[in-house]
Amino acid sequence: MLSLLGMACNKENAEELYVKDVSFVNNGVVPVYARYKSAGGVVALKVPVVLSGSTDNTEEIQVTLELDTDTLSNLNFDRFRNRDDLYFIQLPEANYSFSSNSTTIPSNSNTGYFDLNLKMENMDMYYKYILPVKLISTSKYSVSPRRWYKKSLMQIIPFNDYSGLYSVPGQVKRTEGNEPALTTPNRNVWVVNENTVFFYAGVIEEEAYDRLKYKISAQFNADSSITLTASDPVIKFKQNNGNYTVQKKMDDVLPYLQRTITTMNLDYEYEDITNPSFPLRYRFTGAMVLERVRNTQIPEEDQQVVIDSDQY
């Protein structure tokens, strides 16, 4: 009796329980983080695709992709409506190439990879860049019929040692009067080049219509000083001070995790010209703090992974 049940179970497990199809591992809108390299440098990333199903794959499967500009247009309108200043823009052709628009899922594997090569030059992170692609054919089985599973809208986000989401214990106060300090929100700090980042001054909203006027670049110098510059002279920017520290330590509980804490200590002034007839001068003093965690058991280049998140 038991042996007959065992034979029945083995036979059932040998048969496919689902419909096999091919999809992107990371589908929908997917932030892709890649370490910044200056002009001429290329960052190679792998974009994975997967064959679904309950049985092993026994043959090679060719998979082909192409650009998907229509989905990007629909995404922008659905997400931002008439705020076209916030629209994702398609990554320019000069900034990427696929080694091939086809790849192979090998036999005895359910996963294949497209090789994506990125170039960072002339990318201004004031904009949000997306590379929209979709799967269009396979040599066996089919492309997933589910809308988002066959599409990958990769938001390309270069990073360097100083970019990321900073907490801001520093304070912003009017330079005139006795008004209380303003609560400073966390700040996204974006790449300019290997040693330079930018952020928006003081408490300026990061999605404000006029945010470009308040764009502040911070260059991290070898002597631990920071040089601040404003993109637009209209805000009458002035740097009083700027320096940084970098502290690395291993995690107390998980000793293979390395924590890197970067602290910017800044003192600068700017004018809020929301009402040009009545500009308000503010001063920021204090720290901006970034903490990163890296798994030292994994090569750093392998941590340039696609993160399935919608935080940006």
C-alpha cells in the first residue's frame, strides 16, 4: 500500500503542475543601483529572466527583448499627471547598450541573463532615468501573459561613496528674527561625479516646481573639507564651513556586515525666493548623516543589484 502511494506521488511530481512561461525576475518599476564611473567608464550589469514551472528545464531557450516606450509614457501620466517636471525620461542611447537583445536560458537551469552596459557621462540626476524594456519572444514556451511580468522599467540610479538618503539632525533658521528652527526632512543626495554629490538646500521640497534653483553641489576633498556651490546665483548662496568624516565598523551582531557612516558637517546660507518680492534668508548648521551596510562576504561589484523597491 505504502509503495503504491510512493509510486503515485513520484509520477505526479514528474509532471508539470503549472503553465511554463518566461518573465523578468525583477519586473515593473525597478530601481537599479550602479557605482558611478566617469566619462569612458562602463558598468556591466546582468538583467535576469526566469522560466516558471515545477519541473526542470531540459533544453536551451532563446529569449528576446526590445524597448517599451509606450509603457513609459503611460506610467508617467498615471503617476504624475500634469507634473511633467517629475516625469521619468528614457535613458539616452548614449548611456547604455545590451551586448545582445537575445539571451539563452541554458538547459538544466531556469534562469538566463541579459548583459547591460551602462555609461554615466552626461547623466544629470535632477532627472529620473528609466530604461523600459519588454520580452517579445522565446524559442519555446511563451512570454508571460501577465502585463508587468514581461516588462522591466529599470530606473538607473548611479551612486558613489557619498550619495544616498541622509538623516538630517542639523537645523535651519531664519537669519533675522527669533523664529524657532525648522524641522529638516531627510535628504536624498545624488551623484554628480565620483567625489561630488548634490542635494536641495535647507527645507526646500525635493519635488518643488522650482527645486532646480536650490540645487547645492558638495565636493568631498582629500583634506576632509567640503566645497559647496549653488547652481543658481539667484538664491545668494554662501558657504560658511564644511567638512566630513567617514567611520567604518563591523556590526556587533553580524560581524560580516560592515557599517559605513558618512557625516557632513555644514554651515551655509541661502535665500528662499518663493516670493521674489519678499525673499527670506535661512542658515543651515549641523550634520547630515548617511549610513550604509555592506556584506563583506560578497564582492562589492556583486552588490550592484537590482532592488525591487519603489522608494525613489
